[in-house]
Amino acid sequence: MKTKLFSKKHIQIGVSQIIFFIFFVFCGFTFSQPLPGEAKAAFEYLNLIRENPGIFSKEIGVDLKKANKLPPLIWNDTLAIVALQKAEDMAKRGYFAHLNPEGEGINILIHKAGYFLPPEWTKDKKANFFESLNAGTKTGKGAIADLILDSYDSSKGHRKHLLGLNEFYRNLTDIGIGHIHSDGSKFGYYTVVIIAKHK
């Protein structure tokens, strides 16, 4: 008695998988994997740095001795969800920017999600008071270090945001972080840090 190695059903499944693979490659589809463990590690690392910035100067590669010690930020699930969605959206739609393709900044996005802001902070849909972005860094801790080093931003806006280096940022209380790995995307890894306050 001969055993059939491949049934018609198996052949059909195989052909379908090949067609899907070709479609995936040529259409530039991406698969995103949220990495909540990395987001949590980033959150804990940032709070450690804020507690005593100076001792992290050598580790990060910039003098932080003049940065004030600040209380820990409080994890906010709404901000974390928006951060994750923004990271996934950037990977899926192939952009890396504070504005999404619809021209919306982070203020309006977190407000729509239920983290309510004063009307004057959402009047301009492009407004971004609360978001720092990193791409291409594999770990959450690494992304935080890169943002604080801020070698690619002459204004050091990300460093000011994360470490509360001006009066407005110093009064921010809540944080949410999204960190993903996305096969087929431009940068592979995307990190979104949202540090905010309601008013």
C-alpha cells in the first residue's frame, strides 16, 4: 500500500502560503510585536535616572550632574496604550515623526483616548507637548539612554522632556511607553515615550 506524501489539500495550503509570502514581500507588509517587558524596563530605568541623574552621567555619556532630582513618574495605562498604538502605526505606515499622516500630534491623540487635556492644548491638532520618539534601538533601556543623550537634537528637547529640565516638563507627572519590534519595517524597533499631565 502506497502512502500519499502530499494530498490535494496540502498542495492547496502550500500554494496559498507561497502566494501570501510573495504578497507580503512585494507589498511591504509588516508584523509588529509589542514588547511590554521592554516598556516596563524603560519606565523603571527612567525613574532611576530621575531619582539621581548625576550618577548616570558616565553610563549615558553626558554630564547630568546639574539636573535636578525629581520624583518618580506614575505609569498611566491610557498613555501607554496610545504610545503603543503610535509605535505600531509608525512601523505599519512607514513614517517616523511626531505628526501622523493625518497631521495629528500627540496632544489630540491622548485626548481622544480619554486622557483629557485643557481645550487650549488641543485646539491645534498638530500640538505635541508630551512625546519623545526613538527608532532603531533594540531595548527599552537603550532607547531611554539614547533620548537622554539626544545627540541628534541640537535643542536637546528629548533630554529636557524626560528629565524635566524646564518648568513645564518638571511638572509632568504621568508616563506611558510603547516599545515594539516590527519585521519588515524601516527601523525594526520603535519606542514612544509620553510624559504628560492633565493641566
